Amino acid sequence: MNACEMGDRPIGELTPHEVGAIGEQIAATFVERTLGFKVIERNWHSAYGEADVIATDDSTLYFVEVKTRVWSGERELIYPEIAVDEAKLKRYENIIAAYLQRYVNPPRAQFDVAAVVIDRPHHAALHYKPNVSLRDEL
């Protein structure tokens, strides 16, 4: 998967914000091209926090938390999805509730996690975990 244009800079020189933006673009592209959803919001903010990607398939809203890490191969790989802890899941419940307030008849909503690992320029791996809940182990 093409990680997107990073110029000639080594991936180790990217800022955390740049790494996150690349991961979000990869996840949004995956959601649209592979899953067939339509992305309707990126970086939507509420009083409870930010939803990275919100997409729909016309019957369900998908709230996608994107976690991105750069792996240089020099140390053990840390899986990005472990950063989605109980506190993050509870915060997303509030984010989703805040977003759904705009609907008279809210659609079904689900929380998904996209874990992106960038391991070299223009290459990344994505692990997509749909319908995550407090009962799941990531």
C-alpha cells in the first residue's frame, strides 16, 4: 500500500503529526476503496474529542480511530492498536453520541480501529478491526 507522498525525507524524520496524517489518509483510502464506504468527515471535533474518520454505507455510520506507528526494524514492533484502551473506547462512546445528536432518527453506528504501520517510504501495513467494543481485546 502506498503510504503517500513523503518527499525525499526518511520516515524517521517525520513529525508525529505527519505520521498521523499519513495513517489517516491510508485508513480513509482503505475505507473508501476496499470497504466501499463513503468518508463524510475527517478529524471531526466535539467536546469529548476527535473522530479521525467518519464514513457511511448509507445504513451505518463508521467511526474509525486511526493509530499509526513507524517501524524502523531496529526494535520490536509495537502494535498501534494497543493504544486504544478502555478510556479511549469510553471517550468514543461520547463522541459518537455527540455526533448522532444531529439526527432525528440516528442511523446505526459502530466503532472501528485502523492500525497502520509504516515500515519504509511509500509502504505501510494496515490492520482493520471492525465493530470494537469494551468487551473486545485488541
